Amino acid sequence: MILQYVLPDGEQKKIELGRKSITIGRGSENDVSIVDKLASRIHCGISCKDGSHFIRDFNSRNGTFVNDNLIKVCQINPGDHIRVGDMIIAVKHSQCKGTTMVLRELNDEMAKGKGYHTILQEIIRDEKKSGDQ
């Protein structure tokens, strides 16, 4: 999953969520550092457990909201919106497929009768097409 947000100066930011925990807050030491007087220095954090991502409020003064609901701990999914102070952070699908997804798709194609050679030819053809654009 990806967190996507816009800084007050209009700069768009994205951060890929992985297995490593991240922090969000006003302090520069955070993985997602936001400029917002309503945000605490270390406002909240996101961690991964069993392949799912969870956001936890760190007893912030103004709270952490997911889809306009005040939370303490909450699982986040693509399509969710996190609000820290006045900052809105969108949770989106990752643009890159993970290893598990790629292997699942490969197994599905092979189960349909495709061989490695055919699959590799399709990958090379698709890569050439995307390089031409």
C-alpha cells in the first residue's frame, strides 16, 4: 500500500508501506513529517502485522481519524483516508506488485496451461511496449 498526501506548498508525497513501522507527526524525525499545528510531534504510527497494516494513535492531543472516525488502533486498507490535524493522507493500492502477487499470477497462468517460455515472451513483449511509450 501507498500513503499519498500533499504538503502545504503543493508538493505531492508518497510513501510505500512495507513491513517496517513508520511514524507520522510534526517532528522532522518522523517518516511522514507534516507541517500542521494540530499535529503532535509524534502523532501516530503504522505497523504491519500478519500482512495487514494498522495505525495507532500515540495519545495525540487532537486525535487520529480514519474515514472521519476517531481511532486508537485501526486496520487501514486502500481507499481509506487518514486525518492528522488538517492533513489528509490517502491510502492507495501499491503501484508495484509484490512477490506474492507475482508468484500467484504466475501459478494461475501455468495452471491454465502456459509454460515458462510463453510467459517470458509475454513479459518481454509487454516491457518493450511500455518502453515505447
